[in-house]
Amino acid sequence: MPIASLDEIHAKIGQTVGSSGWIEVGQDRITAFADATEDHQFIHVDPVAAAAAGFGGTVAHGFLSLSLLSRMAADVMLIPDTTKIALNYGLDRVRFLAPVKAGKRVRGHFTLDGVDEKAPGQLLIRQTVTVEIEGEEKPALTAQWLGLIFT
């Protein structure tokens, strides 16, 4: 995660901070996520049944795509140079807009919406993230993500 001063971060409010690198969402990753979450719905693990259902093959779980935000943020999310620890604080809004087919690559585009002092030494960072699917018009998801930073 890029380190920046609070002034530099405040200057980025309302702007796109950056885009992450591409991450491949292969069948091995999808199957591992299915095993970890015990969500083995056929559209994720059975290519023949998923194709027959109109997906053309298996697709990633929406929550798998969402869980990749942490990795994506590591490439671009600005954190203050005084940070002691940064924590995931939650999501205000998530919409899954298009399925991610097995083998596709995704990347996140991050816009800084706001930085507010929640309490002394605690900053609430609000950002909008859109997850692009390589070669597709519609994004996989959009989310309003909150981070809590202790300085």
C-alpha cells in the first residue's frame, strides 16, 4: 500500500486513487473458495451443469470476487504515514453486477470518497471500488468500502 501524508490523502478525496493489477480467477481458486465456505453450488464447481444453465461454464462466487478487494487494495490504497494499523471496517453497499467466468482476470478501480476522524487517532476511510472483468463491458461488482486506520 502506498504511504502518503494526511494532506496528500485529503487532496485525493473525490478522485480515482488508482487501479490494481490483474488477478486471475481460475477454477482452482473458485473450488478452493467453495471448499472454504462450503458453498458448492453447481454454477461454481460443475462446468457441464453451469454451461447448461446458461453461464457457458463455471463462475466465481460473488463473495470470492468481493474478498479479492483486500489484495487489490494493497496495490493502490493510500495509507497515512502515521498508520499503526489499518482494519477492514465494513461495507455500506455492495452490488454484484456480472458473473466472473472461470479463467477471467479482474482488477479493482478505487475512488477515495472521504476521510473522517471517527475518534482521536482513528480515521474512517470511505472509498468506492469497481471490479472490472477483463474484456467485458459490465463490471463484476461495485462496493462502498470502509477502512478504519489507527494513527
